[in-house]
Amino acid sequence: MKAFTFIETMVAIAVFTVILGAATGMIVMAYRDYGYIWQRSLAIGEARRGIEVMIKEIREARMGDDGSYPIMEAENNEFIFFSDIDKDGEVERVRYFLSGVSSGNQIQECVTFDDGGSCQTVFSSFLSGELESASIIVSVEGDFGWNNQEYVEISVDGAYFGRVCNTGCSDCAGNWEGTTTYDVTEQARDGSIVFIANANWRVDNVCDWQEPNHSMKVSFELSWQEEIADAGGEFKKGIIDPQGAPAEYLLDQEKISILSAFVRNSPPIFEYFDAQGNMIEEYPARLTDTKVMRVFLIVDVDPEHSPNPFELESAVHLRNLKQDSQE
């Protein structure tokens, strides 16, 4: 019987090593593919369950226990509303949002003691990322009881925006009136914005609410949403329970959980439609006119790995708002 030579033995070992390496590589790749498929399946199931719960909660949106309107914020990638999600008789403040998207809110006031005077306030250095949207809620108090004759003109960064309390306000009401919302996204993009309130000449310094002998007080509430770079793609849920009597929703009490860690949306997560099915793009109509919402999530565990991203889509009718529109 002929024995193997040394060279033949070395060749056989080399061939065996190559075959073993190839087989091992195939096994490793198979395990990786299996692990990816399993992880993708879990991520899709997680996102699907999250949307199902979210749809149920949004459908039952209602007034907050503090009197807030059912919809508080209606952005492309963040939606804040009020709903009794645990059926305990108390209405929670619920926030669904994509991490990397941050919301902010600041309130400033100004006052004038001159007849027909003006006052201004400045918001600055409030952005940390790229602005997506911004709005200002303006409310006034003062000598505004003479319709069409006593009013305030609002300017933003030197541009005229409109009148407040041209009609429907009272002299020295002792509370905020004439509340009006303006979209100021373009003006706020640089992180600084100036608001000026000009009372017309008939607004006299005869009111004493909080400030003696003033003609006008103005409240400016700035709200904005911005995208923070490199903040991930986690779709999250925040819940705030009402506290005290009268009820308050304290922001530092928000409990946040992750619904999906692999959301890769470029299109908006939320879209808003009125009773006729027309898409609503701007404020304040998104808050007041929304009757139907579209929810759209793109889930992808690894953008560099096939198959293609998984898309989840659903629509929801806001029941309580729909009823209100028919009454």
C-alpha cells in the first residue's frame, strides 16, 4: 500500500482547511442572517403593536382635565393630545414623538402704561438644532372694549402680522383676551425673534389688572419643534398624569417609554386632514380642524442590509372632535 508523501499530506491539509473555512463562513453568515431576520421580525411586531395602541388612544382624544383642547401639538413627527388611556377617569397628557425631535415652549409678557403705547419682547438662543416649525400665541388685556376702535397691532421682526382685539374684547377684563395664533417658522429659523405690540391711540391707561394704570398687557407664548442631529431614530411615548386641583400637567413628571428603536422616517409620521379630507399643513388649523389623522412608520433594523424597509400605515378618526363638528 502506497503511503502519502509529505507534499501530498500538506496539500490535503490545505484543501481541508479551505473547505472547513468556507463551511464555517457559510454557517456564520447563516446565523447572522437568521439573527437579523429575527431582530427585524421583533422590531416590526413591536412597531405594529405600538401603532395599534396609539390609534386607540388618539381615537378617544378629549379635553384635558385642566381644560386644554384635545390636541395640544400637531407636528410632523410629534403629536401631543389628551386621552384617558388607562380608563381610570383621569385624562392623561400623551406625547408620541421621534427622538431627535425636540419641542420647546417659552412665555414672555410686556406692558405699557401710555395711552396708545407699545411694548416688545425678544426670544433668543432658544434653538439647539434645526427648526421644523414655530408658532406664537398672543393674548392681551387692557382697554379694548370699543369694537373696531381699540385694538393691538402685532409685528414680528418688523413685519406686520395682524390685529388682536379688533372685536370681541372688553375694557379691563382682568384676564387674557383676543387669543390669536400666528405661524412664525420662517422668522424663528435663526433662533432669535422680536415681537412688538402697538396699541392704537384710543387704548387708554385706565386698567389695574396686575399692573396699576396700564393701557395694555400682552402675553407671547412661543412654541417650536426642532430636529436634533445624531439623536437616533427611536419612536417614543410620553405620559403625564394630572396632578392636584385644579389639575396641572407637570412636564418633569413625564414618563417616557420606547415603542420602536428602528424608525427611519423621512416622510412625516403624522399627517392631518379636515372633515372634507383635505390635508392640513399649517397652524392653527392643525389644532382646530383636524378630524382624521394618518400615521406612517418606516421600520428598518439595518439600512445597509436587505430586504427593504418595512412600512406601517394606518388612519384614525378622532371621535370626540368629529362629534363636536356635527353638533
